[in-house]
Amino acid sequence: MIEYKGYGGVFEYDPEIEAFTGHVVDLRDQIYFEGSSVKELKASMTRAVDHYLAVCKRRGEQPDRPFSGRFNVRLPADLHRRVAKAAAASGASMNEWVIEALREKVGEDLDTA
């Protein structure tokens, strides 16, 4: 993944065209970029994001912002009950408990978050 101005882009190598192709993952709008090297790929993403922001400004629209920090998830009732009990037993809110569990799952160092 590469990032620019808080926007994350994923990419892959396409052997048929001998180039990297990618897209910004955290927007409703679709932003694509490509390049024959990592340097070109990053430059293309930079141009694409800057163009997106300029178009939004010209139209008087607010650009989508990457991830708001809100995450709604549906759980089976039994799992919801077990999470609530585990959170209460640890002295944390369910929100705090879930954040800690997700950080552990993605391998984030809790001291730097």
C-alpha cells in the first residue's frame, strides 16, 4: 500500500502491460493510477489524488476523507454477549475492548497508537 495526503492506494503488477496498476481504496469515487516503476506509480497516484481534490474544489464539493474512524459491525447475538462480558470483566467499554482486539489482530504496537 502507498499513501498520499492520507489516501491509501493498493496496486499490483500487470505482466501483460508490464506496469503497475492501482486504485485508491478508501473513497466512494474511483481513482486509478499506474506506472512502469514504483517511482512512476507514486507520481501517478500523487497526480490522481491532487486532480481529484482540485475537481472537488472547483465543483464546491467536499472531497471524501479517508476513513472517519467510525466502524459499524453486525455480530451474532451470542458473540455480542461474549464480547460485552469480556469487556466488562476487563474493566473496559466494549468500544475500548474491540479497539484493543483489532489492534492485536493487525499487529499494531499499542504503545504507539
